[in-house]
Amino acid sequence: MTNNSNVVTGTGTSWVDAAALGETFLGPDGQSYEITSIVSGVSLRISPNYKGSTASAQSYAIMPTQGYLRDLAAQAAALVASYQAVRDGAGAGKFPAGAALAPSLRAAADENTGINLPGNDILQLVTGGVVRLQIAADGTPTGVMVEKLPISVAAQTALNSLAAACIALNMVGAGPDQVPAVQQLGGLAFMDQLGVLTPMQSHPAESRSVWTEFVSNTSLKLCMRGDDGVVRSTTWTMG
């Protein structure tokens, strides 16, 4: 120790690990000094300057000071105050409204991808800073994800079957009878012109009458009543 110096030199000490700024250095003169700097394991600085006589191979002690504890308490209070927003927000499952480039829920290493809450009753899915899917308050989805969403296998099969049963528009003429000669129309072949859903079927009572009867989507029965009152028929199959 050197009188009126703020430098303390140790022998075989390890002050980097064993001391801390703000702690009290009890000098050989019985006075208390605050540690203001730890230069190395064998050198530190104190305040105020050492008041005792210059001497070597002296005993000393280091202990926390009230000021040090006060600073620690202040830091702890600041930490608690800053954590309150986390506790009442994300800690309670509540997240602020975000933006496409910084969604409300995002990864630390990928901040432009995640789930965004831009406003009341709106949910967005964001990738690469672009909104890919938005769900409105009434559940209506919009965005590129909806446009690219694949349909189910069953729905695709039904669409394929419907397309196969349809007649291409370029194969149908302007007249009501201008359809492909080899096209199988199924039930459409037996529809009434006046009522599209009504099959052509009649049973005239008078003699020498001719009429048709529906059998199936591909079969039609031609019936004839002769002068003798006997009904004779033949079945036509369309294919």
C-alpha cells in the first residue's frame, strides 16, 4: 500500500475472480475504500486514495458495500419493470399487431416469416415478408395460398367424370338437333322440349296410335296400337 495512492498491489491474489466493482476494500489502516477498478488479479484501484502509511505484506479484506447492494437492487427493479410488458403481453399469450416484414409471431433468425395479427378479427400467414393467406372475420380466406390450394381426390374424380360426360361447345350447332351423331346423350335423348325434366311418355287410347316410352337412359320403347286394338312394341338401344 502507498500513502495517497489509489493503486493497491497484491501478491498471489486473484482479484479478477474474487472481487467486484463497488465492493469495499478494508485496508491495513482500518479504513474502508470502494473498489473502483480491477486492473488484474494482482492490481486494483480504490477511492478515496489510501490514507495510511506506506507498507507491504499487510492484511486486508473485501466485502460488499451498501452502495453496491443499492445498485444491485436498482438493477433488479429495472429488470422487473422491463419484464412486466413481457409478462402481461407474450407471457399471457397476447401479441401486438405486426406487419408483413415483421409479423406478430416470428422466429429470431427469420423475422419476415410467421403469423401476423394486423387488426381486429384478421389473421395472416406471412412468408418472406409477403402475406400468403388472410382470413377475415367471417372466415373468408384470400391470398395466393387459396389460389394454389389443391382439391381433394374425390372432388377431382367427380370433375373428371363430369368433363368426360360433357359435349364440347365446338361440337354443338345452333339448332336444337345439331349434336354429334355418335354422341351418347343418355337421359337427354328422352327429354321433352317443353319441359326439359319431363320424359316423353304417352298412352293414347285410340287405335292406330304410335308413341314412345322411357325405359332407361340408353333405351327407348316404340309402341304401336293396331286396328285390332293390340299393342305391339320394339325397344331401341342408343349407344
